[in-house]
Amino acid sequence: MMNFLSRIPTPMARWSRLLGLASVVGILAGLAAAVLKYGLHEGSRFLVGRFTDLGQAHVLTFRAELLLLPALGGLVAGVLVHWLCPRLGGHGTDLLIRAFHRQGGVMPLRGPTVNAAGAIGVISCGGSAGPEGPIAALGAAIGSALGHVFSLTPRERRIMLIAGCGAGVGAIFQCPLGGALFAVSVLYREPDYETDAIVPAFIASVVGYSVYMTFWGYGAHLLHGANTLVFSSPRELIPYAILGPVCGLFCIVFRACLWFVEKAVARAPRVLRWLSPALGGLATGAVACVLPQVMDGQYLFIQNAMDGNFMGGFEAQSWWMWAALFGVVALAKCLATALTVGSGAPGGVLGPCVFIGGAVGAFVGALVSAVAPHAFTSDPDNLRRALIPVAMAGVLSASMRVPLASLVIVTEMTGSYGLIVPLMVVCTSSYLVGRRWGLNDEQVRSSTESPVHAGDAVVHMLEVGRVEDVMHRDWPGMVRPDTTLGELVARVEPGTRPAFAVVQDGVLKGMIFVPEITRIMNEPGISEVIIAADIMTPEPDALNPDDDLYTALAAMARNNDVVMPVVARDRREHLVGMLTRRDIYRTVRRQLDDLGRHLVLEHEALASIEHEETLHQLVTGVPAGKASRVQRLLVPIQAIGLSLRQADFRRKYDVQVIGIEQTDGTIQCPPDVDAPLKTDQRLIGIVGEQQQTEST
């Protein structure tokens, strides 16, 4: 079996490992999501669900329980987080984005676990927060922890981080494709994707969704009845065109509320930070006494708004009244969520974004029904209901800055596949209006601005290159096991630190490095007694010819080696060559120079930058005291047609010419002292102190 595995090509072996680990991450994240869902279901039923029906349209329902219960949940959660994770800051998605860009994919499991447990208490007590953000962070932390257990590279650990996020979101929202797309796109403000993580995220999300649905059942959607809705007329695009900007505006309102609360908490004394979630919960309870729907964490109110299953139904009141109710509920949910999450209580903003979107869709639908119910469609009820899931995606698109992922998430979680066209319109327009005010401060603009991708060009070159293309097939430092120490010393050239490969009949026996020789070479009388087999390092780490150069460089860094042996994959002990770190550097340097030449050829505007870089390199070679005196100079009229040697610039003009800038911007250094000077050339020279003073 091991012989078979050793024959698998390295890229395939690496992918097999990543996909296998992604499956494990999916299983663990799916189980975590199922436990979180159970805790929320039971907690909400025994706590906030005992005192009010969150799905109904009641207003001004003052009860002491509604006022105090969120404060109790915030107090317990605040103490828990302050005690166990005092430095935990930000909601779930911000935590994982920060870990990806700034922390090498390292996300300790403790913080997200405490945050998820605290979120159960907060939401069960009526706090306006969502479980989706905490489970996204917990799934990401599971992926990061698994990467640590299996000693993955930072790059691979980041991939597992994303895979865990996709598995958590795909499970809790019941959207495997949307969860994966969300995980690879939420890292950036602009529509960009972490392409290396797409396949592992897909695998983890599918596995996590399957595990989660095993416990909670297949076939049901988070919003029932949306699977029958369809887009049936171009006229319907008019209300959808209005809906998109409205969703973007509500995103801005949500962001403003969250920013205001977070700033207020940041200015509070540090000693009261653990108390701020309780105060935020008390304020949330006050809002809930007016509109208890803000406590709804399971979309019961949105479902009833779609179906009309309120007590008395839509017929009991005018559409203007319903529009006012839905609009106020959307605004109140923005405020309540800001008071809960912004005050430091554990919980996420993904779920509230979806709820706000549903209320916004119901608000616009009620307005359309009040103003012109038959102007856009022959089935106004179908249009009114369809606006709700579409608006869910719209607010999520702008708030999280993930237009494509939002479209897919809502389509999967509601089954509204017949609304693809309006979903595309609303997600795009809402994103354009509200993306500047998104909720994730840790996002960077695009992958080109992420510290993670600073060396992508070099890494790609290393991953494309193969060891067999660079290695030395005839290594001069090959010795037999019986080679004496004296012979080894004689082969060491002064000023070098060679490595000797101990080989017998083509089989690698060990490696000898110069420090091992110098350690014993001063001992008297042993130069003919000690042989290579006595001082070699047996069974050294080795590379394979089909390893990529990135893997080789990582192995050298791990072992602090400058040279490593290369052995055949099918015959593990058979030496086929040696690879040095200098060879890798030369390969990359050559390819970068070649890339720079092609870059200038393709983009003429960049040529000036290249010329400035040449001048910079020229100046860096000038002594520090003279660097400030380097100037571009016109060719004097008296020197036109003469060479530098004939013009004698140092004596006549007090200038030491170190380069000549040609008409195309290239710099000739060192200059040709015998070539005639032209009027369109510029001289790069070190001006004498006296002349610089006079010119100043």
C-alpha cells in the first residue's frame, strides 16, 4: 500500500490530502451547526417563545419579560465572553476575514466556540442576532485547528479556514453551493474570489450540509412557498428596479446604527465593557416592547408576511397600514441588531440581514399593492410574495458585499429558482448602492491588496517549475562511504560550504555538510581513520524529481538546508540529482526579469516606472554623502558632438557623469565615454558641492 501511495504524483497527493481534510472539516462543521440549531430551537421555545408569538403583527406589547429577558441574555453572555475570551472582538465573519488576511489562517477554536455558545443564550433570550455568523466563524476555526493538527502550510491552513466557513454557512442556511460561494467571496469588498479554495470549499459545504440535514430532515426550505413563485412579465422589472436601491439604502441605515452603537461602546470605560451587552439587551428589550418581531430569529414573521397568516389577515387592514408596519419593523430590526451585536453580545449579522431584507420586500410589496396592484402583473399576489425572498438577497448582497453568493444562498434556502432574473437585478443594484457601507470592516478591496497574495507571481512560478528541470544531475560532491576524512577535506575549496552526497552503487546512503567535517578535522591523527560513513547523516530528507519548486523551497526552509538530494520516486534510495537554493533563486530571478521585459512591451506606460527604478538602483550605488547630489542634466552646447572623454566634464563642469539617459528613457550605465553626445540625451551626474550650492 505504501509503495502504491509513493507512486502518486505530488500534486495529486496534495490535492487528495486537501480534499480529504475538507471532508473532515465538513463533517465537524455540520455537526456543530446541528448542535447550534438544536440549542436555538429548544432555547427559543423555553425562553422568549413562552412570552410572545414572534410571528404575529402585534405592536405595543409591553411585558416585563420582553424588556428584561434580552438584558439577562446579554449579561450572561457578556460575562462568559469577558471571562473566557476578553480579547474577542467583532462578529463572526469579521473574525474569520481577519484571520485569513492578517493572522496566517490561524484562528483559535476557543473564541468562536465561546461565541457560538453565547449566541445561543442571546438569541434564545430574544436578542436580535443571528447564528449564521457564529457558525461561519466556528466552522472556519475548525478548519484552522485541523490545519494545525496536520501541520499544514499557512496557505493550506487558509484553505481549510475557508472550507470550514463554507461548511458552516452551507449547513445552517441549507445552501451548499451558496455557502461555498459565500466563503470564497466574503473576504473581499469587490467581486473577487479565493480561487485556490473553491474546490475544497465545495467539498466541505456539501459534506457539512449533508450531515446537518441528516439531523434536521431533507426537503424543507427555510421559507416555505417560495418554490412556486416565478418571474412572468418584463413589466415586473419595474418594481424590482425600485427594490434594489431600497435594499441598498436599508443596508446603509443598518451600517449607521451599528457604527453608532460600536462607537458609543468603544468610548465607555473599560471596566464596564462586560456590562455593555446587558445594557444593549435592555435597549433591545425596550424596542421589543414596541415591536416584538425584532426578537424573531427564525423568520416566523417573514413567513407570515409572505403567506398572510397574521391574525385577521391582510383583509383586516389597508395595504398602507401593512406597508407602514413592515417598514417600521425593518428599521427597528436594524436598530435592535445594532444594540445587540454592536454592544458586544455574541452573535452574527448574517441572519438579521436576511430578516431585514424580508421585511423590506414585504414593505415594497405592500406599497405596490396599495398604489397600483395590477400595473405590473396580472397576478399581484405572486409579485407581492416574490418581492420578499428577492429583497432578502438584496440586503445580504450589499451588507456582506457578496452579490453572487447572496443570489445563490437565497435561491437555495427558499427554493425560489423561478426568480433568478429579479434576483440578478436586485442583488446587482443593491450591491452598487450599498457596498461602500458593508458590515465587514476587515475586508480588503481585492485579492491584489491582500497581504496573503503579495507574492502570488513568485509562488506561481515556483509551483509551475519542477525539481527535475533545475537540479544538478552530475553533482561534483559525490563520494563513496569509504572516502576518508582527508580526501573530503582536500575536496573542500576555500570560501565554499559544499555538501557531499554519500553514494554506493547509485544508492544514497547519507549526506555530509561542511560543519560536520570542520567539527572533527582538527583532531590529530584521524584524517585517515575517519571515513564518510562515520560522519554522514543517514537517511536524509530528499525530494522527488516531480516535486514543484515551492515544495522544495519549503522543505529547505523547514530543515534549514541550502542543498537537498533528489531521489527517484519509484526507487526511493536511488540518487538522481541534487538541488540547491541558489538554483531556485536563479530560476525565479530569470523568470521575473523575463516577465518585466514582457510587461514593458505590453504596457508602454510602465516603461517610465522601469526607467525610474533603474535610476534608483543607480543612485543606491552612490556613496551616502553624494546621493543627494545626483541630478539629471542637459548636455551643454559646448559638449554636443564631443565624447565624455573629450568634454572632460569633471574638470570643466565639476560633474562626474555616471550614466546617460537616452531618448527612449533607458539609462546607459556605465556610460560610453567615447560616444558623441547628442542634444536629446540627459546626463546622470554627481554634481560637485560648489556647483550645487551655486545652483541652489
